[in-house]
Amino acid sequence: MAISKIIANITKYISEAAMRIFGPNDDSYPNIGVQPFKGEPYDKRKDDNS
């Protein structure tokens, strides 16, 4: 009886992990798209103040 309960728990653990990995995506990130770059590119010559 105890062995069958252990096997059932292991099977449940593995199947829940597989469902989490291969299931639908549940991330709730906003759909904002690509944002344009609004800065200046790095210029090493401007940074050298030595």
C-alpha cells in the first residue's frame, strides 16, 4: 500500500511539472512592442577626459 502511494506521488509530481513546462503560457507581460532608442550612442572619445 505504501509503495503504491509513493509511486502515485512521484507520478503526480512529474506530471504536474510536465504540464507546467508544456502548458500554455501564463505570463502577464503588457503588449507594448519594440521601443525606439531615444538616447545617444556611446562615444569613447567623449568619455576620455584624461
